[in-house]
Amino acid sequence: MKVTYNPLSLSHLIEAADGTEITIMYYGSGNKLSETFIPANGPATERKYYSGLEVVDGAFFQMHSKGKYVYEIGNYPSYFENIITDHLSTVTQDSVSAEF
């Protein structure tokens, strides 16, 4: 197994002996932006991370914060509404909306 690091000393590329690769991209702050898993044989999987939301291959997968999903009502589209806090439970962002 070979691991390549970026200038922030975070793993950027992980290569296995069988040809499997994992590529990880980060924001400048060090938070994970995306992860691409390319198996030796089979389809690739891409995960993207948006302020507590995890999207796999373009579809919503999981929410990593306190919040809720608001479904489409009339002309209003569906969106995520969540509360993101820091390590002291101070609200750092009180609403994130995203359509996929």
C-alpha cells in the first residue's frame, strides 16, 4: 500500500497493491471535500461532503449534523435545514439548503 500526502500532511492518494485507489480532496481548512474510490475491477464511487451533508454519486446519503429534511410543498423545492455547531456547541451555521 502506498499513501501520498498533500502539503497539509493529509492523505491525498491511497494506492493498494491490487490497483484499488482512493483519492481524497480537502478544503484549505483541512475539512474533507470529496473522496473517490476506484476499485481494481468495478465501478468508481464518489462521495462529496457539504457542511455536514454526504452525497454519494450525486444522491443524498447521510447528514452528519442536527437537522431535518423539508419535503417539497407546492412550488417550494425540497431542502435540508440543519444546525451546525462547533466543539463548544456554539451555533456556527443555522441553515444549509441544498438541492440534488
